[in-house]
Amino acid sequence: MRVRVVMALVACVAATLAINLSAASYKFTSTWKAPGVAPFDFAGKKVAALVITTDESLRISAEEALAREITARGPQGVAAYKLIPREELTDKDKVRGWFERTKVEGVVAMRIVGVDKEKVYNAAVWTSSYYGNFYDYYGYGWTSVVPIGKGHDETTLAVETLLYNVGDAKLLWASVSETTDPKGAGPYMKGIVNAVVKELQKEGLVRKTSK
């Protein structure tokens, strides 16, 4: 039976996205996959692009950029802000209803977990109660958004990328990546999606693509 997935990229970009910065590079400091997970086949399925940040303009631009990158790889990418009313955004139970009614089968969820500092993640974290179920993570993620400082000459972001099976809300794959000086929402999302896809291919979780 095919696994129905959300290629769930992580929660944000920097507050410095409007600034012209040097080209970004992507380094994975930690990855994890659920035991026994089969290769993903999400072509043609509706996958929501979710960026967890309290900066509304950043969230919209980043989700749009992420949705485009998802669509370019086969699924039907859609920005989460188009599906969920702003006043219900942080209510995990209402969000579940919106995803079900709009027939979303996957979510790419992105969230900054550190700025200019390193975080260590392992299996104990990924299998904890907050991360094990997508809707529990959704509620938790909005209560712990990391504020992003301004005025850095060089900004290094630690970003978590989570892939959830929306059917049972289970976490399938997770990573933390570091990016230095992202150039903007569009280039950042294109770069991080490419980097994540390469990691998934190395794990044998997705088929090779021409991208």
C-alpha cells in the first residue's frame, strides 16, 4: 500500500530575507527516518506548504515559494495560508478540519529552530510526543517560534524539515539543516527543497528526478 505523504519542509526563512545576501549553502546536521518507511510516491497529490512564523508577510511569501517548488516536483503544492483562515491558524483542531475538507494529503512544514547557534537533535527528539503526530507538532510549533534578530552581517539558520503522512498524522522523516546568508524567500526555498530531495534520494525514500 502506498504511503500518502506530505513532503513537509521546515518552518521559515530569516527576517533578513529582504536584504541582499550572499548565496546560501545547505548543511544537514541531523536526519532521522521512521523505521520501516517505504519509498514515497506523492505525485499528483495535494501537498500544503506550511511555514510557521509570526511574520505574516514572510509566511505568505515563503509558503508561495515553497508551494511552487513542491508543484515543480509532481505534487499539487498549495500555500497553507490559502487554506486556513488567519484567525484559526494556531488552532490545531480547526486546522485538521481545513486539511480534511480541502483534501490535503501531505504537508511540508518548515520552522526555524535556531539563529546563529547550533541545536542537537536525535531519535529521542523525533519520537517524542510533540513530533510523533503532525497535529500535536502543529500546536507545539506555533507556541515556540524562534524570534529572528536583525542587523547580522552573517546569519546562520538552523531549520527543521518534517515529512508527515497526513492520513495518520505520523512523522516519516525529519532533518535539521544549517543555512548561511539566505538570499531571499524564492532562492532559499528552491535551494532547501533541492537539498532535502537529495537527502531523501540518498535514503532511498524517493525516486531519482531530473531536478
